Amino acid sequence: MARTSDKQPERHLSNGPLGARASRISALLAEEYPGSAGELCALHHEGPFQLLCATILSAQCTDERVNMVTPALFAAYGGAGELAAADPAEVETLIKSTGFYRSKATHLVAMSRALAELGDASPSAFPTTMAELTSLPGVGRKTANVVRSVALGLPGLPVDTHVLRVSKLLGLTRHTDPVKVEADLCALVPEHGWGTLSLRLIQHGRQVCVARRPRCDACILAELCPSAQLGEHLPASRGPATTRSRSRPSKRAGAGP
Ligand code: SF4
């Protein structure tokens, strides 16, 4: 397995009306949800290996729940070498509350074995390219993009359910396939902004552009959004009201897929 960081294919940013609108949306989101990818990521971790584990655990699970189990997991298994040698049944007991714990434990151990073969996941040996990362058991494109953008400082735009929904409502894509949505969004913002755009769309999708009823009247993007009246035509949400006066995002929103 090659161990060099990959350069994404050369992309040409859209500089037409859509590109200009995307730039404005990105800027407004940055004002509303400030911080680096590492600061915006709600999954507690130290280094790419721990983030890889936490992101695998975050499937169908909240970031808060993942953050509750990872301290004990990382205390028991300090690195890929230790987790590679673990009994999956013992791993299951530590991660049971995250759901789908049998398959997650299997993936964690298998992924760690693959990493251990590279050199116990030391910084110099840790895989960085999309191809390398997605070749690991349990690691899909979304998880690989999380690790690249948050832990490795490389271009990566994870597409989760919030990114899918919000980017389509904003008219930034017409697609529903995550890979195509990723490509559309990556063509609209510079690659250094891919990871933070994803994390901010997730924040926005959790706090304002909620699935049940988008709170368009409280949305900083309303003037730029072709779906801005959508919330008025849907049943009332039972969620808490959100207003523009909110200044800091909840740490609930994170990178987890
Ligand atoms: S204006 Fe409404 S539909 Fe558009 S992004 Fe904001 S909350 Fe979502």
C-alpha cells in the first residue's frame, strides 16, 4: 500500500452565478459556525487512528454516545497494534451502546490489523490517500473524508445525510448520490474549504435546516436559498426554536457519518 498523500484531481471552480452563490453561502456558514475542521468536529480523538475508530462507531449513533465509549476503548487498546490483537467479543462489550456493535467490533479489529501491518499506525505509516483509506475494512468514502479533512489536514468533503439534504435544498446540487454530491460541492469551493463546508452544513442541518421542518425564518441563508419558503409548507416541528441570536453551534454536530 502506498503511503504518500494523494493530490486530488485538478478541479476547476465554478465561477458563474452558482459559484458566486456557493461562495457567499460558504462565507455566511463560516461566520455562523466558526472554527477549523478540528474544532468543528465533535468526535473526541487524538490523531487519525482514534478518529478513524470514532467515525466507524458513529454510524447510526450520536457523537455524544461515541464520546462516552471511546475513552474506555482507547484506554484498553492504545493503538492499532493493541486493537488488532483484541478479542472482538471484548471490544463488543465496550462499544455495545453505540448499536450495531458486532459489525463495528469486527470492523475495528480488522481495520486495526490492516493498519498494524503498515507499522502500527505510526504517523509516518498512516494511510492518507482515499484509495488507501477506503481499502481498510469498515472504511467508506465518507469516513475516509472525515479522517483526511479533520485529522490529516488534507482535502476531503464528507457527505452525510445532512450534507445531502441541505446542499440540495440550497440548490448546490441536483443529485442524491453522495459521490456525485461530493463532486458537485467540491467544484464550488476551494479544496482547503471542503472539510469545514461539510461540517458547517451538518451543523446547519441539525440546528436550523432540520429535516422535519426547516426553520427558514431563522436561517442566515434564506436570501440565497431557492427553498426558503419550504418550512412554511410543512407541519410544525416539535423541535426547539432556533433564532439568529444563537451565536455558537452545539458540539452535538460532528463529523460522524
Ligand atoms: S432557507 Fe430554509 S430550506 Fe434553505 S437552507 Fe435555510 S432552513 Fe434550509
